[in-house]
Amino acid sequence: MNVQKNQQWDPASYDRHARFVSDLGGPVLDLLDAAPRERILDLGCGDGSLTLKLVRMGCDVLGVDASAAMVDGTRKLGVSAIVMDGQALTFQGEFDAVFSNAALHWMPDADKVIAGVWNALKPGGRFVAEFGGHGNVETIVRAAEVALQARGLPIARPWFFPTAKRYQSMLENQGFQVTSIALIPRPTPLPGDVGQWLTTFAQPFLRTVPEEHREDFVASLVEDLRPTLLGDDGLWRADYVRLRCRAVRPAST
Ligand code: BEZ
């Protein structure tokens, strides 16, 4: 997970409200198919939960994240991690694989991310990632935009949610061979209500609301979204759509 302007991460709150993000990382870890002793970069390592899994599989892993607080949390697990912006990676040909879960949508300069990943990989290395794709949390974003607009407040979508076609062509423009890429709708049960989700993940939206009105703003969004996102089973579900991909830097490059 990356830190962005107007979005701050705190490992304790992340543990309470966002644990499902790493818990749902199984499919992208399977796609990575890491082998013991491989040198792997975890791009946007967040609190290090998946980084630690890779370490336990015998990989030699480095986590990077733009949030110093999250890097601290990762190091407390005994995992190597450094603070670095994923849009300005500085590695040269040292990794067998670059892995990323639920981070790249926080990095709008995707061409710079892709170039940095390419440079970080050894020739023949692979890039395996999952993040928010086109249509991700659209129900929530739309409702937030309508509510902001009704209050005459500015709207800025802070995330990069590309289509598979667009992301594939960005990867290919860099020289990657894309071996798999797909958009995967994944309605995701939340640990609390959508208000908690907004407070945890949508700070860039909420910061445009004057602080004294923020609580009311979130409460009214919860009511707007209740009929659509609250299931009969009492669980709130966010309309997540994942973009999952695997791309290879050809051996001859
Ligand atoms: C996501 O993981 O898809 C996501 C996280 C935070 C904000 C928006 C989307």
C-alpha cells in the first residue's frame, strides 16, 4: 500500500479495518508462483503481511512503500523494507520478480511505475500484480461524487483504475510480454460498514469536506449506500473489481 497526497496509513488502524486486503491476496500470490531463494521486490508492501508470507516461502524479499509508518510496521515483522515511491524506483536488474498487491491504484503515474519495474527486473524476470481495475468501487465513488457535488465541493478521483486493454498496452509499450491479464469483479465483504471503509481508504475524497461536516457527510453516504451495499446477511460489500496481471521482461533485453 502506498502513501499518497491526502492519504495517510497507520498500521494499527490498517490491521483493524483493512486486514481483508492481504487476506484476499491468495490468487495473486498463486500467480506469482514464487520459488525459494528467488529475489523478490514487494512493491507497495503495506504492513508487510504478504511480504512475510514470501519470506516464509524461502524467498529473499525487499518491501518498498511510500509510507514510513507502514515500512516501520513491515520491519517490525523482521522483513527488510525501505521507504520508496513506486513511481520513482531506483533498482537496476536485481530482482527475479516484482510483486504488488492492492497498491498500484495509488500510483497514477503508471508509466513511471512500469518503467521502474522493468529496470528493477533481471532479464527474464516477471511482474505479477493485482490492484483496482476499471469500475472498481464505482458505486461508492459515484455516491461520494454526487454528495460532494450537491455540497458544491470539488471532486478529484485519486485512483488509477485502468481497463485490462489499457494496462496491457502500457506494459507492452515498455517491452513486457503480457502472459495474463484480466479484470475480475470481486464484491468484497467489509469488516464494518461502508463509513469505516470511506474513513480508512477514501481520505482524499473526505478531506475536501470541511472537518466539522465530515462525520455527517460520511453518515449520510452510509444511508445513501445502504440499499445497494448492505446485504440481507447483514454484511456490507464493496464493489471491488481487481485487475490481475503477469508480464515478463524478455530474457534478451
Ligand atoms: C482497492 O484496493 O481497490 C482500493 C483501496 C482503496 C481505495 C480504493 C480502492
